Amino acid sequence: MKFKILFASTILFGSTQFVAAMPVDPLLGSWKVIDDKTGHYISEVAIRKNSKTQLYSASITKSYALPGTAASEVCNKCSGAMKNKSLFGLEIMTNLQESTKNKFNSATWVNPQNGVVYTISADLSNTGDQMKVFGKSKSDNSTTSMTWKKF
């Protein structure tokens, strides 16, 4: 009996060392998106990575109403296939790719507050807990900047 417990704990301990040694992708996980112009939260998103293409995407897990506006549960200002889709689970960032260490580009971001589509780039902090995101819209030449904080 003692041998079985000793054997099981040895296997468990050995496997936890292996897991701890695996590199962790700092982009993966949950982020709060803050509009730099207003200082207000736009949404919370979950970033994931496609194992085949190695590109990142993000879906909304929580949406915030800007002060003075009514909360919406659908992307009523979005266009195309996203029009009037539920915000929860909506993929609002696609095709983000790493260009160099902690620098990302070539993604598409749909602002759920106004439906504007931006091409974005991002700089991840050295600590991996904050990301500055910059975007430019092709349709109206507007720009946006956001701070994403990991939680």
C-alpha cells in the first residue's frame, strides 16, 4: 500500500515539474480592454491562439456600456455577419500575429461600441500583463488606441 502511494506521488511530482517547465504564452487568457480616449472599459476579452495558423483571436466575455449610453447585448452598430449578433462570445479580433518579440500586427479589430473596423498592431509589456493596442480604420481614416490589462 505504501509503495502505491509513494509511486503515485513520484509520478505526480515528476509531471508537475514538466508542466512548470513548459513555456507560457503571455497573450493567452483574459484581458480588460480600456479605451485610451475615454479611460472607460469597453469590454473583457479572451485571447486564444490557433494551433495550425499560430494567429491570435479574441472574443468578448463581458461588455461595458459607456457612461451616458444604454447597455446593449448585441452588436447593433456592427455590419455584415456581425450585425445584431450577441456580444457575448463575439469574435472581435482576428489574425493577430507576432512580428517580433512582444510586438504584434496585421489584426482586424471591430469596436463593439461603434462598429468601426480597425487594422491593429500591439506592443506587449515586458511583464506580459499589459498591452498597448493601436488601430487605424480604412473606412473613415480614424484611429484608436487601447490599453489591455490582463487579469
